[in-house]
Amino acid sequence: MAFTLPSLPYDFAALEPIIDSQTMQIHHGKHHGGYVSNLNKAIEGKSDIEKKSIEALIADLPSVPDDIRTAVRNNGGGHANHAMFWQIMAPPGNGGGGEPTGELLSAINSHFGSVAELKAKIADAGAKRFGSGWAWLVVKGGKLVVGSTANQDNPRMGDAIAGFSGIPILGVDVWEHAYYLKYQNRRPDYLAAWWSVVNWAKVAELYQAAH
Ligand code: MN
């Protein structure tokens, strides 16, 4: 198998009460698991694609054969997006929540004015994304930028495909499957609560690697 479903770096219940255990089980096992399995089916036997990293694969969709490009976009994007999503979360009060520090904090303050303003921009991007998608903080040309994408598009796919581009360092899943059991239709409540599980140390690590 070219791609594998990564284990969660914590228990299914570890993000309670912000994200409930049942949501985590279904989200990781069924949704992310489904993206990995459908991606592998789409690229089966194509060894040049199977040996790429997921980031390299989704960043070069024009090179993917026409007949599997949509499957790779949707399922490869789904795999990349969720693999990062699990990593940038941690149990509330035990790696999750609090505030960014160091160079990342300085960059946020210089680009957005404050962490509160960054959070407001992410909440706005997530709330305004109609239907399913993701809200992102990316590094682009040395700058921090907030935006959103539809479905499982990832900013690495570029503007022409995803309508937004950059190297993602934080992303929040606004598909209903990410929050509906606990928050039902209240996406803004989920987005507000989500900051309590954000692993800023991991986001800082991604920031260091991205600029
Ligand atoms: Mn999801």
C-alpha cells in the first residue's frame, strides 16, 4: 500500500469535551480511513505516484493522469488535510490550547495585530465556507495568510485548483462530520471551542519548516 492511515497521537477521548470520542472514532477510522483507501485504489499500480509523499502528490495534480486526477484531488487532499489536522491538535490543557509563543507569536502579531484577530479571521473564514471545506493559516511568500478551501482541497494544490494557496501550518475541518454529533448546526460554536485543542507547539514547528 502506498499510503497508510496514521495513528492518532492521542486517544479518541483525549480531546473531550471539545471534540467527543465518537466523532473522533468515526472521523479518523471511517472518514480519513476512507480517503486513504480510495486514494490507494485510484493510484494502484502507478509506481511513480505511489512513491511520492502526499504533500508532493497534491502539489502536482496537473501531472496526475486525467482519469484519476479527481480521485487523487479529493482523496489525496483528504489524506493530507486530516494527517495534519490530527497533529495540530492535543488534549485541552495538556498540549492543546493556550497561546502561541516565540517566533510564531511575533509573526502572528506582525501580520494580524494579535492572536485574537487571527482567531477571528479563521472563525470568519470557516463560518463563511459554504458547505464542506477547511479554514487555513498558511505561509505564502514569507507572509502569514488566512483563507479557506472547498471539500478536501489543500492550499498546496495552488490557486488554479484550490482557489487559495500556500503552505498550511494550521487548518480546521469545517465538514459537518467534524462537529455535528456535538455541535449540530452550530459551526461557529465548534470553531470557537476548537482553539482549546490547538497544539501551538506543533503549529510553530510547521511554521519553522515552512519559511
Ligand atoms: Mn474531516
